[in-house]
Amino acid sequence: MSTLTYESALEKYDPVFGIEVHVELNTATKIFCGCANQFGSAPNTNVCPVCIGLPGSMPVTNEKVVESAVRLGLALGCSIRESSRFARKNYFYPDLAKDYQISQYDEPTCYDGELEVVLDDGEVVTVGIERAHIEEDAGKNTHVGGSGGIQGADYSLVDYNRAGVPLVEIVTRPIEGTAERVAEVARAYVATIRDIVKAMDISDGRMEQGSLRADVNLSLRPKAADGEDQSAVPFGKRSETKNVNSLRAIERAIHFEIVRQAGLLDAGQPVHQETRHWHEDTGETTSGRSKEEAEDYRYFPEPDLLPVEPDAAWVESLRGTIPEHPAKRRARLQEEWAFSDLEMRDAVNAGALDLIAATIAAGATPASARKWWLGELARTANDAGTSLDGLAIAPAQVAAVQAMVDEGKLNDKLARQVIEGVLAGEGEPSEVVAARGLEIVSDDSALEAAVDEALAAQPDVLEKIQSGKVQAAGAIVGAVMKATRGQADAGRVREIILQRAGVNP
Ligand code: ZN
Ligand code: MN
């Protein structure tokens, strides 16, 4: 095995990569039939003659799929083809009951786009998009027992619920010139695609559930000598690592492939053009099958479906629904909210941007919205092992709690108890305040009584205050806060103490 490191490999070789991302669309029904498009149903319950390919069944294209695909294409800067035929991609695998996948071949609906990808330090890389085509997903095999995998298992199960789930496959052009930032660019590209499909609400973008899956192509070529044109050096043979299903795994798989391929090249051995499997546990890829060429699939036009012909005026109307590029939105919000780079990065990493934006829209200041979502609520989510948007509290409720703090009805401690009550399902913030009796005691006569009682109990403290040691009032404030179970406004209590002691505040 090679003892090369990633860094030393990149001193000698120039990486070129490409990514195919499959995005599962979140339409209510599948692409060519009326079956529910739903993750997590009991196996083989969302199926019908069309999606399991029974003879005589006829597919009909789901208009919503075309709409989502066109919108995604527009967001990726693609041209939209006036007429695209579907094609049959023929191959046998047990999860594909028809023995062909309905896809698009020479007429992808979306083509020739580009996407700006912003790296952590703000550098922008433009990724060329070759195509984004519409196709159906296959079912899911589960190999049980034995040594695993399709060859080693005791038996295999197949679930056709996923067969016919709509996909858009986005294919990049070869991405050159990233050098030692290759893994970072690949990760940022997939993260950007994920952010876009989520912002457009056309997919949940969950990599861990397979809603967004990436195949990573990578090849190495010798690094050009100083002053020579790197792009003039021909590409090396590439490997295609399939189903790399987390952002972290994309970086790891690229690291592994660079070291592996550099080791082969250094030893004078060929890199084979092949698909490879990613193993999350070992961080390695292993050889799959030798890469088939398009001819192997015997593509031919799908005779049972009409071509996709999006009306030009409709396409233009969809263009108006494309959200701002996530990186541009981020930059705009950072400026509007006056967050530091670090604060913004924390908010993005916590998946809190939309929640903070909605909390601000409901009336909170940016600083207070950030404080709640990245403080108390982030801790709660972390303890519960859930994401922030999985918490049972809405941005408007957070804003309502903060408004009560701003009005002096709650102090921070009480506000946290209100949040806790909302999370526990006790109702709206105002209901939690009423039911738990959490409102600050702002009634001066009640506070005065509590102050008098505390002063009477500690006459020595009263003397100290009167002799000018104003800071001694802290002990009385503490006693009053205790007596009111934290429900007093400490500032107001202090004022009353000084009044009672006859000292000017
Ligand atoms: Zn069906
Ligand atoms: Mn595909």
C-alpha cells in the first residue's frame, strides 16, 4: 500500500472531479402513477401496476415533477429544452421490476447551467452544469445475513416503494483548477445544491435518508510544470464513487481516491475506469464494476409517454419563483442583521438561519433571535438529539417570549421557564405565563412590602446602606428575589430599597 499523503499526492498530481447528484423530489405522488411518494412506509405498500411495471400498465407524467425540475434547472442557470423525450435505460437489477429505468438521455429538460459555490473563506468557484434531467428512482434491495452484499447474503429483500419516486439528476462538467481545495469545493457544491432544493421546497434534501445522493468522479493528471498550462494536460482515467451520502463522506472519499490513485500512478500502474463503493466505516472505497458506457444501456425513446414540452410562458412564470441563491441570501442577511462572520457561521451550521429570520419577522431583534436559537434552544435540541426545526416551538412563540422580556414582564430566568413550558406542550407563551404564574411582580406595593420585610430582617444591612455603602443593597435584592421566587425586576427592587433607606439612587 502506498505511503503517500494527501498533501504529497497533490504536489505531484492535479485533480479533476465531477459530481452527479440525484435529488428526490417531494411531490405528493410518484412520477408516472398515483402512488404516494412517501419515505418510511411499510415495504411494498406504495405500489401499483405502473411502478412495478406489470404488462399493459401505462405511465402518465406527473406535472408537478416537471414543474419542480424546471424550477431547479432555472435555479442552476440552465436553459430549458422546449421538447424532451423520455428514454428507456435498459438494465437488469432486482430493484427495477421493468428491467429499464425511464430517464432522459439525449434530450435532458435542463442543460448548460452554472452555479456559484461559496467556500468558507468567501472564495467563489463557478461550477459548470452539463445537464439536469428527470428520471424515476428504482426500488431498494436489502441483503440479509451471510457475508453481506448481493453476492454474500443468505437472501435479499426488495421494497418497491421507492420505484417511481421522481428524481432530478444534476451532472456537472469536469471541475478543474481546484488543486488542494478539491474536497472542500466538492463538499460546498453538494451543500449548495442541498440548500437550494430545501429553499425551493422541492426536496427535503436529507442525505441520510437518501433524498439527495452524490456520485463523485475523480481523476488525476500530472501537475503541469511552472508556467505551463495545466488545462492542456489531458485528463487521467477516472473512478466513480457511488452513493456518498453525507457532506463529510464526500470529502473523505475524495481524500481516499486521491491517495489511492496517486499511489497507482507513482507505481506505474494504471487507474481503471470503474465504479467504486464507499465504506463509511473504514473511510475507503472498493472496486465495483467496470464502468459501463452509454451504449451498454441500449437507450431508446420511451414509446408510452408524451415528450415533456414546458410552455415558454409557464417557464417564465416559474422563473419568478426562484429564491435568491443561498450564498447571496446569507451575505445579505449577515449585513442586515449585523452578525459577525463567526456568528453567521454558527447560525448556518446550526441550521438556524430560517428560524432566526422568522423570529425577526415576528418582531424580535436579530441579536435576541440569535441568542435564543443558538443558546437555550440549541442546548435543548442537542440534549434531545434533534435539530432546531424539530423542536416544538415556533419562531413567533420565541418572538412573543422576547417581547415580554422587552416589556419588562419577564426576566431572563422566567423567560427560559416560559420557553420550557412551550416546548413541553403547555400552550402559547401567554398561557404558560398564566398557568405557571411566571409574570414578574411589577406591582410596586407588593415589592415594597417584600423590601420592608427584608430590611427589617437585616437591620445591619440597612445601616450600612444608610452610611453610604450602597452596594450592601445587593443582599436585600437577593432576599426579595428569593421571596418572590425570582419574579421581581431586580432593578426596580434596588430602586425601592434605596428609596426606603432614604438614599439617593
Ligand atoms: Zn404506482
Ligand atoms: Mn441517474
